[in-house]
Amino acid sequence: MTFAIKAAVIDARARTFAFATQKTMYGGKHIARGDTIFVFASENEGGPGLVASGVVTSAKAIAKKRGVARQTPRVSITIRRTALAKRRLGRSELKRFCDWNDDRPETELNFKFYRQATNKIVGISDKAAAFLRGFF
């Protein structure tokens, strides 16, 4: 499975990224060492959107807190960057793809990342992964 993360990115050109206790949705909790991942620098935190692709070098599930009924699964991951994005792809480029049933990779990314403003790790389809590879 291929994944994508939208999070605060301090240095988009870094060779490695470390993200602690990230929320997961849409299968993101299944991320594991060796998986391919696309990194989006969160626009909520001043980032431009898609900045890099990489390989997960470590993934550790975070234990749920006792006494809290509903909790989003969280994972801490480390990523080795393999490429930098050559073209921009962010909220403004994906915003118009909002027909949730059109089966377009742009719509999938818009739905998973921008329908809710939270940062998160998500599982993405092969179609969305192929689309994102075109930005490198």
C-alpha cells in the first residue's frame, strides 16, 4: 500500500523527516517500514502542499490513552526522502475536484486531505499514487 502524509514540515529539502504521534485515517494506521509515502507540507502551517516522496524507515503505533472512548489511531514515522516535487500540488490545485464520486485521483486527495483541515497519514489508491508520481 502507498501512503501520504500532510503535516508541518520544517525543511522540505531535508534528507529525512520525522513525524511524531500523527493522526491516521483511511488506512493510514497500517503504514510500515519500507512503504512508499508522499509528503505534503501542510498549508495550515505555511507549507506549499506536495514537497517530497520517500520510503518509511520506521513506523511505531502509539498506544491509546486509557479512559478515552473514541481515539484516532496515531503513529510515529521516519521517512528517507527519495525525490523532491518538481511541480506544485496543494489545496488550491485540488479544491475544484469535489465530486466525491468521480473516481479521479485528484478528488481522492482533496477528500482525504482537505475536506477536514487536520494533519494526518492516509492510505491512497494505486491510481492516486500513479498521479502523484507525475510530480517528480
